Amino acid sequence: MAEHFLERNDGIYVIHLNYDKTDNRVENLKWATKREKELHQFNNPNWEKIVEKRGEKIGKLNEGKVRIIKRQLKNEKNRINRIAKRFGVSDTQIHRIKKGENWSRVTEY
């Protein structure tokens, strides 16, 4: 729609001004640069929910796996590098889970 009805200017991305991607009316569309697109995205009133939902679907770890990792970290015999290899993530990721920097909302049962 934007390609046919809007002047392109500098932008290579099309943004939906009201954040509704199903609303493709010309007055709701605008060409934007990458930076403009990012700023618009971060101003989305539902941004926190979107990020949270994305986090559940992206990555090698989920809450269940993190619970297992946290249980294994309690055992002094388990080394971080072995846990990381077992779950296909970096040693740094396991270390951050251990310190509570990542996945702090997940509690071990």
C-alpha cells in the first residue's frame, strides 16, 4: 500500500502510526528510517507485553529448562561449562542465571 500511495523520502521501512498492523489505511502508514522505526516501536503502549511474549518463544531456554539449570547449579559437583554444554548455551548464560542477572523471575521448585 505504502509503495503505491506514499512518497518514499529517506525511509526504507513502513510503520503503522496507530501500532495496528492490520490497519493498512494510507493515513495510518508512514515511511521511516531504521532509527525512526525503532523509536516508534519502543513507544508502543504494548511494548512490554510484546517483549515478554517474544522472550517465551525465542531462544534455547524456557522456564522448565531454567528450573533444571538452577537445581543443577545448587549441586557443587556440577560445573558451569558442563551445564552450558548440556543445554546448548554459553558458560556466560549459565553464570548469569546463577547470579540472577537472567531469568531471575523463574524460581526453582
